[in-house]
Amino acid sequence: MSRLLPRRSDGYVPARTTVDASPAPILKAVRTDAMSTFIVEGGHPLHGRIRPAGNKNAALPCIAAALLTEEPVELENVPRIRDVLTLLDILDSLGASHEWTEDHTVRIDASGVEVGNVDRRMAARIRASLLLAGPLLARFGAVQLPPPGGDVIGRRRMDTHFLAFRALGAEVELTDDYSIHADRLEGADVFLDEPSVTGTENAVMAAALAKGTTRLRNAAAEPHVQDLCHQLVAMGARISGVGTGHLEIEGVDRLGGCTYRIGSDHIETGSFMGLAAVTRSRIVIEDAPLQHLDSTLVGFGRLGLECTVEGTDLVAHGDRGCRIRQDAFGAVAKIDDGPWPQFPADLTSIALVTATQCEGTILVHEKMFESRMFFTDKLVGMGARIILCDPHRAVVVGPSRLRASKLESPDIRAGMALLLAALGAEGESEIHNIHQIERGYEAIDARLRALGAHIRRTED
């Protein structure tokens, strides 16, 4: 059975931040059905140090990978957020067990898992439920999985997953559920039709126990994919090409347990960079994943945010102001996302809000998801000067004087972007549906208060 750490009454800030607090609020939020609201008084500069949590998008596939072995897997630096706890609940429902041995260390024992159906209601709560397909198929030869849930940011196709499974010798039947089975998975040369992150992760986990060698071409190479591959190697898998678009996996008969530490979240780091710019603050981001920030630094540098490196820390100098850097010959600058190592799609919402507080004009082009930009109407209502050209492109003219507003968080990243806007606005804003933010950002209200933000939680 899972075991939660004791609760306390004070606010929670992850271990190793500059404020001493405990995990009570985030655990309470994810374990009850109460709806909470953030009340945010904007216009206050922030200062201090903050440490990004473990990479959410790495923790989820790494948890799923524990299903590949009957031996315990211990994961360190795991963020205690809604999506993580939901996926652990799903594993428990399949017969696994987990225990939090430290604030951010979880031990997973999947020896009691037997192949079976994944609960439809639980699968609908998170997109990451689809990551169970690869390990369950590899270990048991069959899996029946309901359609996953997750953010409503446009169509999120599953075809790349099915292409990879079929190439490895599985049969895929699509009805109300996804039924996937194989007598024996065989290594293959697989060209993925798109560099899908979760498609790559599912394919790697399935190939790890397949017979023979699998070559994945046009594979995703994001930091979270790299984390999963490194964990699998620690479990005994044979994988080469990690960090590139060409992975080679030599199948093994079995995988064992391991202890693996998940890297810091580069998306959360980018969010804190945007926070510094919007609030015109100097913020030190401790132990930043500097090796994964090249494209992020280029993007925010285009917005005029100056950042410096001090040892393993990144200092965002939002207090110096931000002026958008035009392209050559005075052309309008552009921030556009793409597969790694291009600017991360999960940071386009943050970049767009940041641009509203920068001097100049810029085009933000979100190429990956056709509904992610629709939250801009809320920013326009706050006073931002934004022209939404189409579902993928928005022109932002800054700086704008933002006004407080009543807001709804539509998804994880847009919710965080609206929180940044509220912190930069004049007056007191209300942000509802904050469980969306807390699916991806651990105890964000307490961590922001540690920087001097005026933010409090109320129960609806």
C-alpha cells in the first residue's frame, strides 16, 4: 500500500529551497475533491532563490518503467504533483505498491502486477496513462488501455505509438479501448512518422525486452526521454544514441531494479525566467539544468531577458527590463517551438505572457498544438495587446499595463502563464481551476511566497 508523509500546518516548499516548510498543502490538494482558488495581488517585485523541481515529464515515464521488472525501483527527485500521484494510484490499482521514503523519493514495487485492464476513470485523468502500454505489453504480452486524458490543447494523435508497436510485432485493435497484444516482440528498424515524445518512450520501453535489436529513427530526444533511457540502462537495458534522434536498443531477457535520480525540470526553469521578466525581478534559479537550456535562453534572450550563470545557478535579471531584439534589418522577431532541441512547446504560453511586458513587437508561433493559444483572450481582457492571427500564431505588442481579473486555468502551462500575468498586473486577481496548475507545478503558491509574492489559497 502507498504511504504518504505526515502533514503539517505550514506551507510547503521543496527541500533545499531557502524557506523551511513541509508537503502538507500539495498532498491535501491532490487527495481531496475540494476546489481551490489563488488570490493574487500583483505589482510587487520578487527576489530570492528558487530551485526547480524534478522534471515532471521525466518522472511519469520513469514511474511507468517500473512495470518492466519485478524488482523494486527507487526514483529520487520526484515532484509531488497531481499527475505523479495519479499515475502511482493507477499502478497501485494494477497490483503494484509504492512508498515515499523521503519527501521526493518514491520506491515502487511492481512484483504483484498481473496483466489486466487499466481503469477507465483513472486513465481519463491524465495523458500519461498511455505510457503504461509499452511496459505492460513488453512484460505480459498484452494490454488493454482506455483512451488517456490530459490537457485539452488540440489533437494529440496516438498513431505513432501504434506504428511502433506494430513494427515490433504486436497486433493493435482499436475499439472503445486500445487492445494491444503480441506473442513475442521482435526488434525492428522503425522510422517514427513524427518525433513524438510519448511515442518514443513507449517504443523504447517495449523494445527493451524485445528479442533482437531495435533501431528507432526520427525519435524524440527531449531531456525527459533521455532521463527514461538512462534509467532503463540502470535497470540493465542496452541503449545507445541517447540524446539523438537515432536510438538503438538491444533487447534483453529481463530488467532489474535500480535507484535513479530524475533531473531538474527545464520547463519549470523557463517558467521562473518568465516570472522574473514579468515581475521585473532578479531571481536566482538554483541548480538549473544548464545543459538543457540552450534554446530556452535563446528564446528569452530574444525577448530581452538577460541571464547569467553563477556556478550551477542561473540568474534571471528581470529587474533590468526587457526590450525585444528585432531580427536583422529591423524585421519583426519571432519565437517558435519545435521538436528538441528547438524552443520547447511547453514554454510558448510562458513566452507569450512574458512578451506582453517587454518593449517591442514579436510573433509567437506555436506549431505543435492547435488549441494552446486560445487562452490569449484572457490576457486581452487584462489589457494585453495581442492579435491572435490563427490557432497557431499571435502577435504581441508590449509593454502592456495589465489589470487584475477573474481567470480560469485551462491547462497546466496556460494556467502557469496566467499566474505570471496576475503577478505582473495591478490589483487583485482570482485564478480558479488551479488544480490544472498543480498537476505540473509543486506547491507553487508557497514557493512564490518565499520570493515575496502576494498569493494565497482559498477553498471554493
